Amino acid sequence: MADSKKRMKLFGTDGIRGKANQPPMTGEIALEVGRAAAYVLKKKHGLNKILIGKDTRLSGYMLESALTSGVCSMGMNVVLIGPMPTPGIAFVTRSLRVDAGIVISASHNPYDDNGIKFFSSDGFKLPDRTEEEIEKAMFSEALKEIRPGGAEIGRAKRIDDATGRYIEFVKATFPRGMTLDGLKVVVDCSNGSAYKITPTVLGELGARVISINDKPDGININEKCGATHPAGMQKAVLEHKADIGIAHDGDADRTVLCDEKGELVDGDSIIGICALDMKSEGKLKANTVVATVMSNIGFEIFLKKSGIKIVRTKVGDRYVVEEMVQRGCNLGGEQSGHIVFLDHNTTGDGPVTALQILSVMCRRGKRLSELASRIPIYPQVLVNVPVRKPKNIEDFPTVTAAIRKAEKKLAGGRILVRPSGTEPKIRVMVEGDNMDGITTVAEEIAEVIRSNMS
């Protein structure tokens, strides 16, 4: 066990992630993560309590039990809240004032993946240095000697009202006195952790809700549905003549939408709509939006023409949030649908995002298609190339040469090639004014990567 741990780096850009019941997502390693996290966090805060929540994956039971055992074995107590969206876990962590929150989820990945990530007591993701301390503690021989006994062993307690707490929190982000009466809404829950929450929130606010993919069975999470496969949502909107479609991923930290015509509205357009509305209401702090290098160039041009500054970060909502905090901004996010409204929550929050767009529609008296049409989106192609292990692009001269050649050929477009932070893939993004041209360029680069990096 110790030798296998030394051969792997556990924490990536979004916690620890991998195939369930394979290193590093085994019960044995999860137990040791729990022990190390308890050791590090108890020293920092001393509140003696860690919250654990999960999405609807079958392997969540195994990892939940292992983490609980590890935390309790170090003399810390555990609060179990069961299936809960990642943003809900961040909220309840703050609400209960515990030392930290642990999320068991692989977000938008298939059901046989899983992950472990942490929120600090203030609801923000743990800083890199604290994750490094936890990883270092796992390797420490000294940790093996710490074995509280008797009454000093930790307790685990399950609370039943976490879902209700989060539902009320989400509803409170919607303007008081405004309702969704008369609106028909399709919600694709991705068979994930928001399967009860978003339909309940929208129904209590007056919407007529058509809920799909809301029967999780442990293995159907994200299966050809949700934010990463929105075609089902788009079809349902047209069939039911709905006003809007809302699709989450498995842990509901992201949301993509479709308008009443069935046209997809991604994270860039969502941010653009909300940025313009917040600016007009005097609520856009620092008059700045934080996005990532993946955001569309058309979205950037729209913001600048509207007098709104844009700052780009590396891909990953943690980097977006860090930049927002540093610059005093309250709106940021990713094209994929991780949208952060820092006035409301400390991480991407799918249900909150849906309500912010619905509030703009109600306040402005406009359909989503009208709001989204103002934001020009340039053609963009994304090709994911599977590799055995994500690698540094700069270490492969043939690949970098192919990228430089493609940039000259594209002339005026944009190319971004990067390793995924959550999957063993190299992502090739190309955008420009001609779909056929950028598709050809993207495939040419992808083929060079397959030949040299796979």
C-alpha cells in the first residue's frame, strides 16, 4: 500500500479522482485520506468535526464508509448528509461551521469513476498547500502511531434536514416577491445529486416542472444525459413546448440551458446574460467577469463592447474562484457551465445559476432566446484525445510544431491544446470564423497527438 501511494500523486486540479475500487479510489486509500485529513484539519481548527456528502454513484457507499472510519479513527467526528450537490455540501459546511466538507463525486464523469475533494470551513476549496499537507501526512510513519482509544474515538452522525436547508438557501437567491408562475421548465437532473432539489425549488416558486433523468440507480448518473449530453433536454423542451430547459451534471455544480426553440445556451452565454443584467443593476463588482482560457472569443468581444472587463484563468473553477476573490469580483465561470455567483455561494452552483437566469427572464420580460441572441459565439471545435497519462505538451516537439503550423494556417482564430485536469485526455480547442476550417485544423492536431502521445 505505502509503495503504491509513493508512485502516485493523489491530488489533482479537483481533488483525487479515478476508477472506483482501483488506486487511488480504493477503500484502503480513502481510509488513509480520512485519517490524514483529520490529522491536518484538527491541528488547524480544532472544531473536531468533518462533514461528508456524495453524489448518487454506487461506489459512494464504499468510499463514504472508508472515509468515515478514517476520520473517526483519529478522534474526529463525522456528519453524514448523504446525496447532495457539491454546492450544497459547500453551503452546509459553512452553515454547520464544521472543520471541512468532503465531497465524494467524480462530477460529470461516468458512474464507474469517483473522486474525493475538500471544502474548507468557509466553503471554499482547500488551498493547494493544505492538500499537500494531507498527502504528506499519508506518507508519514508518525501518523500510524496516533491511535485514540476509548471515549476519544470519533462518532458519526447522520443529519436528515440537509436537503431542506439547501433548498431554502437556493430559493433565497431568487428575488423576493417574484414568482415563476406561468413558466414551463424542463429539468434534466442527470440522475445525479440534484434529482430532488432543483425540481422542488422550481415547483415551490410556481413553475410547472417537467423533470427527466431523475431516478438514479447508482449506475445511470451522467449516462447520455445532463449537462454533458443535453440533447435529451433539448428534445423535451420542444416536445413539451417549454419556456426553458435546465441540465445539470451529476454533482450539479454546473448548468447548461436551452431556450424555447431548443437551442443550447452554454456557460459563456449564461455569464454574458447575467453580467449585462448585473451591470445595469449596479451589482457587478469591479465591473469585471472572470472566465477561463476556454471561453469563446465572441463572448469576450461582447463583454468589452458592453464596457465589462474580462480576466482569463487556467481551466478549473478553483482558479476562477481564486481570481474572483483576489480581484473582488462576484461573477465568473466556465463555458462548461460552472458559474460562480460569489454573492451567493463559494463554488459553481447549478440550481442557483438556473434561478439567476430565470430571474433575468422575469425581470426583463424576455425569452431566453432573446437574451442569448445578443452574445455572438464564434464557431468552436473541441476534440478530446485519450492518452494513457496527461503529459506536458512542451515535451513533444512534433506536437508543438504542429500547433505552430496550424496557427499560421488558421490566421485570426485561436488554438488551445492542454492536458485535462480530470481525465486522461489531451483537449484540443480551435475557434475561428469558419467551421469547416477549424474542424480540419483540430483534427490535424489531434492526429499528431495520437501518433506521438497516446
